[in-house]
Amino acid sequence: MSFQHGLKPSDVLKNRELMDIFKIGISGGMRKSTYANALIIISDHTKSIYDDRWVGDVFHYTGMGLEGPQSLDYKQNKTLNNSNREGTTTTLYLFEVFQKGQYIYQGEVYLADEPYTETQPDKNGTPRKVYVFPLKLMDGQEKVLISKNAVESKEQIQEKEAKKLNDDELKKRTSYAPSKPGSRNVTTNGYERNAYVSEYAKRRANGICQLCEEPAPFKTKKGDPYLETHHIVWLANGGEDSIENTVALCANCHRKMHSLNLEQDVQKLKIIAVQD
């Protein structure tokens, strides 16, 4: 008989409630519950260490280990990696956090494929190898509808972190960004744009619209030139969220691109975006 937790997808718990239900520890992205024979997987988007994201119906979850290269034999990485092996009965429960202290239950998941490696910065900003676990919701479950405000709060956290980096650190961070953006169902299907790519594109433009080549028409309250980032090949059309596909435009040119998207403008921006 499986563990009866009484939760429904979209239920919001506090950390203490999570601890009480599953009899788990107070912290950690993966917490093993001997009581429930389960692994509680928590993707906390209020922290900027890991780059977890939904791509289609697969949740790409970064393993444990804040510093140095990760290992599949390390603590709960091993538990998760072995979760679909024959004879293993560990149940996986996924939670996401968009606002501090609010754990949104997504549902029961399973390891849908072998974990793969990619490069992400550790807590010190040093590039290292991490393991990413492709997770899927069990059959019959759908992704929880997340409010647009929750997704935007995640992006705002990233934007604040991006502002703190110098130019070299920012460019290095863009090289770790996955080119395929995360997506999820909000009020409409929204794309989670990488704040580090956006910030780098604006700095590269140096206050000049990259289409009309005129200075930004005004400045923000902080005194920065106001430009908007634009994906040359739109994300909705399969474009990458990368510095090679992102430029900074004045508001007029941005509207022009979304209204007309003239081929000569597209080609001009493609050439500019690959220059450094």
C-alpha cells in the first residue's frame, strides 16, 4: 500500500508542514523520507544556484552538490538515479518554490531517462559538471497551472543577481545558459527568459538601439539607458534564448520587429548578435 499523504497538485505547504507530513529534515533540495519510503524533490527558484526548468512535459532537475563537480554516487543523487531500477520502491514527490517559504506540490514523478551532464556554476561561480535528471509526472497528472506573477518573481530574482555581476562574470554566466528556454502553462504558455542573457545583450548594446542605431530615447529611474531585449528568431518559433539570438532595441524598433519582422532587419540583427 502506497503512502497516503493527502496532498493534491497545486497545494501550497510551509516547510514545517512538509517536514511533518513526510518526517524529513529541515533543509535540502532532495530529502529522503524513510517514514514514507520516498524522496522529496524541491526545486527552489528563489535561489539562483541551479537552473531547473520544464521543457515540454519533462522537468530537468539539477542534482545535489553546491561546490565542485557533482557525482551520481553522492547522497540523494544516488537515490534518485536508482529510483527506477528493478526492485526499487522509492516514490518521488516534486515541489517547486517561487516565493520564499511556499512549497507548491506538483505531483508524483519518475525518472524518465538517464541523467545527463551539463556545465553550471557552483556557489562560488566556478564552472563545474552537474547531473541533470529528466523527470516526468506520473500518467494521469498534468502540470500545475502557475500564476504569471510567480514566474515573473523567479525572473526578477535572476535579474537582481545578473545586475551584481561584472561584464566578464556576466558573459561567463551566459555560456552556461541552456539555449532551449524553459516553458510552462501560466495564464498563457510563457517562456522563462534567462536574465543573464538579457542583461548581457543590453550591456553589449551600450545604450544604442541595435536596429535604428540611435541612443536609447530615455533612461530608467536608475539612470540606465532604456532598451528592451528581443529574440531575433522568436522563442515561440523555436528560437534560442542565447546571446547569439538576443539583441537590445528601443521600444519603437521592438514593436516594429513584432509587427513587421522585415527580413532585412532580421538579417542585420543576426549579424550584430554574433559580433562581440
